Amino acid sequence: MPSPAPAHLPAPVLQTLTMVADALTGAEDPWWLIGGAAAGLQGIASPAIPDVDVVMSARDARQVLPGLNIPPGEDGGTDLFRSEVFGRWTIPPLPVEIMGGFRIRTQGGWQPMEPASREAFLIDGRPVYAPSRSELIAICRLFGRPKDLARAEALSRLE
């Protein structure tokens, strides 16, 4: 049973998530929100969510992005993250980064980052998906950046 959207999410976030849900209705594989939007769905009252991060299969990203008038591109990534297919959607109130075949660099090299859990949240009657709170904590710790560690700590206090 999907959970309702937390009441603390600002209108631009909710509008963006509604647009994401509509844009991804044709996705064949599971997809997830990660980052600040996912933390907000899991209960953190974040002062600012600057963008929305979506992780999905490379196949679905290649199908979804052209429908949004975004050419699917390769993401050169950073020293920590990269995606096989990447696109930035700037039409919604918040920019949406769509990452297909998302990978994270670990001590063992580049590893696929695909959550094992998937919780549904209803935004204006539409489902959006995020990892479970405990898995999101683990993902934030794996990312290891200061903002991710702060999210992990805030999420842990909700456990």
C-alpha cells in the first residue's frame, strides 16, 4: 500500500515529483528516487531540495529521455559516480537528473547501484518510489559526501 506524501514537502518538490511520475509511467524496469527527494519522502524535513535524482535501468533511460526531448547522453561522471545513460530534465520546477545504469566507485571498483527495496509514495494520486529508509541510510553512507552523511544521520534519528 503506497504511503501518502509527507506534508512537509514544498510545492515545487511535489510538482516535480508529479511530473516525474507521469514521465516514468512507461518504464518497464523499477526506478527509484534517491538523494534529497527520497530523504524527504522518508521523513526528513529538508530546508532545500535543489534537484530530483532518479535511478533507473539504462534501457528505460534510453526510452524515457527522448520522450522528454532530452538526447540520451553518456555521463562522464565524477570520481565517485557515473551513469551509462544520463539526462537532465529542466522543464519541471526543480531539475531532474535521470541516471540509467548508475554506478558508484567503491574500493572494489565501479559497482552498479540499484536499490534492493522499493517503497511507493503517492503524490497527487501518482506513485513515486524510493528505497526503504534503512537502505537509503546505507546508500547515503556509501556515497560518503558530507551532505549524504548528514542525510544518513537525520534518517537514522527517525528509525
